[in-house]
Amino acid sequence: MSLACGIPLLECFYCLACTRWAWKRCLHTAGHESENWGLASAEEFEPVPRLCRLILSVYEDDLRNPLWAPPGGYGINPDWVIHRKTYEDTQGRAPPYIIYLDHKNADIVLAIRGFNMVKEGDYAVLLDNKLGQRKFDGGYVHNGLLKAAGCVLDAECEVLRELVENHLNFTLTLTGHSLGAGVAALLAMVVLQNRDRLGNINRKRIRCFAIAPARCMSLNLAVRYADGINSVVLQDDFLPRTATPLEDMFKSVFCLPCILCLRCMKDTCIPDEMMLKDPRRLYAPGRLYHIVERKPFRCGRFPPVVRTAVPVDGRFEHIVLSCNATADHAIIWIEREAQRALDLMMEKERIMEIPAKQRVELQEYLAREHSKEYKEALRRAVTLSVPHAYSPSYGTFDETGSEKSSSMGEGSMGSSLKGPQRESWDELIERLFEKDESGHMVFKQSPSER
């Protein structure tokens, strides 16, 4: 009798649990993730639409006669393009990219295009990875993206060094979309570790904007490099939220909604503490800028709002079940909404009317606020016991909360402290590449590939 009475209770319990899950997941929107983040300012968000248009220009065959330019054009001068590399030039080892000397904005930009579904080389880059396969700087990164980043820097190192040395007041910006965003983020990490390869460039002159990036680095690296790397995500974009290994994603590209739903169910069953303590779980890199333009239960797009933070827990952990999850990944939509958001911010702040002195003070204030938020994120990573969150070679914090400051590239202090030793550029190239019979550099094959 007791067993018979217990069965309906058990069934009711499971029904309630499933109903709660469905209610929680179906009502989970992208706005919930960033609702407590601060609002971005026009001053810090200004480069994003411009960089999106520069990435879009990489898709063009002829910049003087563009076919896919957004309304108003790309706004770039073809005469300022220093280098332009195609798939034939990179031999499929990295996506196409351009190096652009932006005299108007005092910026040296290396822009990398996104994933091309008809190119085998892009699949080779994405599929060259098992989740967290490659150890790097005390954490884990995507193996194929790291190789592509090494390939780009090895090919363009001398060009970038010359540009940096000849234009001392210019910043060096690394940017890309989707696949290219992952390459740009890891390229920024390699450059920040090997600034001597670019003439000992000041670290503050280096920045990265990863547009709709793939998850490419472990949580400790994502937080530690948040002072130089930024990620931009539009509303419900699935890729920065998908912890599924990319090789599994693209093997099932024709059933992507099924994969996303299964991943959503799986992530719901995994405690957040377990996610945070998985050292091989990859994340979207750096500081996050989230463009929110839709509200729950409302149709159409609304004036976009940009929120920003350096989160540790809650870093785009859950898939958003939305019909826009793939559309929000498109670079053309990101460019449009980023420009709309910037126009609204500039109109609200009247930034164009701010005198030069006050504008400099505003920039200094933003830098202080970002630095404070960055340090708090580092402390929280240690508090949450994120694996390898403390790395003495990089100005993070130990368990007592005291700051260990040692700047990038200062080996004397970094080597005297305990912790992972930094890998030099020559060591990285030797580990990733080898020479073939003709003397050209090629990727090293793992023992399983031989």
C-alpha cells in the first residue's frame, strides 16, 4: 500500500522538477546575464562599430569597388591597407586578414575574418582541438586557434614591429569575428607575453576586440587578460555561450538546434561550482561587452543598451533558447546594432561637445574604474577557488588577497616567484611548428596524427 501511494508522489516530484526546468530555461533571456553589469560609455565602446566594418572589408575582393558594404560604406581608405592576406597566402593555416594603418584614429589594426563554411582550412583550425588540450601560461587554450595565432604573428611580426616603431603614438589593435575573434584573442596573449618581438612596445598600447568570439581560453586566463582583451556579444549569440567542443559543434552543424537544446539540458544539470572548478573548460575571453536589444515577451528590436563587466561566475554559462541565437552571430547585425548603440550613447552623453581637457579626464576615470573592476575580478577568482587563478608572473592575487605585481616581460622578478614560467616566442614556435623537407614552417603533428 505504501509503495502504491509513493509512486504518484514520485511522479509528481519529477513533473514539478521538469516544469521548473522548462520554466527557468524558457524564460532565461540574455538580458538576465548582464542585468547587474555597468553601462558602457561611448568613449570605451567607440572602436567597436569601426572595427566591425574593418572586419567586413576583409570579405571584399576589391576595396575600391566593394560589393557587400553596409549603408554608408566601410569608411576606410584603401591606400592605408598595409597588407592583405588571402587563403592562398596563409595556405589554410589561418583565416584571411588585413593590416590597416588608421591615421584618422591613430591605430594599427590587424583584422581577421570569420569562419568560412566552404574552406577546409577553417575546419582544420577549429577541429584541431580537444577541450582544453593545449596548456598555455598556466591555463588551457584552444589548440588550433593558438596555432593560427602563431602563424599570423610569425608572418607579420616584422611588419608590425616596423609600424609600431614608426608610429609611436598609435595603438595596436587586434580584432576578428567568430573564428577570427578566437585567433585575435590568442594572438593578443602571445603578443602581450612577447612584447620584445615588437620592439618592447608599451603594454598599454596593445588591445584586442574579439567580436562574437568562440570560447578559446580557460577561466583563469579569461579573467587575467581582461585588462587587454575585450569580447563583444550581441544579445542571444550562441557561440560565446557554447562550452561544447567546437569539433562536435561543426560535425553536427546541420542539426545545430538539437545540439544547442541538448547542451542547454546538460548545463542545467551541472552545478555552477563544478563548472568553475573545471580547469579545462573554455570561456569567452577578457572583458565582456553585451549588446542587449530585445526584451522578454516583446517582438522586434529596441534601442540597444551596452553593458560591460569582467565577470567570473556567470560568464555566459547557459545557452539562450532563442530563434535569434544564430542570427545574432552575424557580423553584419553586430555592426548595425553596435553603431546604433554608439549613436545613442553619444547623443546621451553629448561626447562630441566635451572639451579636450574634460575628455582626457573622462578617459582617465574610465581607466581607473576598469582597473578597479579588473582587480576585483581577480580577487573573486581566487575566492571561488578557480584553478590556477593565482599566477605570480602576471600581477594577480594570492589567497591572502595581497597583490603580486610583476609586469609582463620582466623575467627577473617573475622567475624569482613560484608559479608557471612564461614561454618565450622561440619556445612557442618550436613547440607548435617544424620545418618540412623544403625548409618551410609547418604545423607539428601529434603522435596520434602520424
